Amino acid sequence: QVQLVESGGGLVQAGGSLSVTCAASGGTFGTWNMGWFRQAPGKEREFVAAISWGGGRQYYSDSVKGRFHVSRDNEKKTLYLRMNRLIPEDTAVYYCAADSYGSTEYASEAEYNYWGPGTQVTVSS
């Protein structure tokens, strides 16, 4: 049984930094592409970042490019997202997701088949 659990969310002032973590269990984490998505109140869930199974390729939405950094540790079966220079628009529930099928459409929510419950990130102005 595959499980993904996010942690590390919290309250941070604009301009600050925060890291969120996704711990995986019950699957072959090191063979999966992984992604981060977020959903703000009243908005649809949107792509944030993704990383290939070996960590060699990383992808970011235009809104976070240059500020966020995604990484992974396959031995620890853990996915990370470092968020820098945060702005209030980054406020959302952040979800990690796993693609066990090897899709190359990293930004497409439909390509991910496992999801965590999310962790809240709030950026104050």
C-alpha cells in the first residue's frame, strides 16, 4: 500500500523561506517521477515542481521558477521542496504526488496516481 505524507508546512513572513517534505512508503520510490502541486482557497490545484526518478531533471512552474528548488533522496524515500523569497500568493495547501507509470508530462495532474493529504503553507504580508 503506497502512502505519501507531507510535512513542514507553517506560517512564514513574505520574503522568508520554508521547506516542505514528502515521505513515501510502500512503493518503489526510486523508480517514480515525483511532483509538487498546490491549491489555494477558491482556486484549482496547480503544478509547482517535478523531478525525475533519478533526480537529474527538474521542472518548475513559471510562478515559482528561480525561487523554489525540488530535490529527492531515494534511499530515504523522501521528496523535498525548498521555497525561497516567499510571497503571499504562495499561500496554499501543498501536495506531493507520485507517478509510477513513467509519464513525461510532469506538469499534468492527471499523470500522477498517488497523492498525499497535503500540508498548509501560509505566507503573511
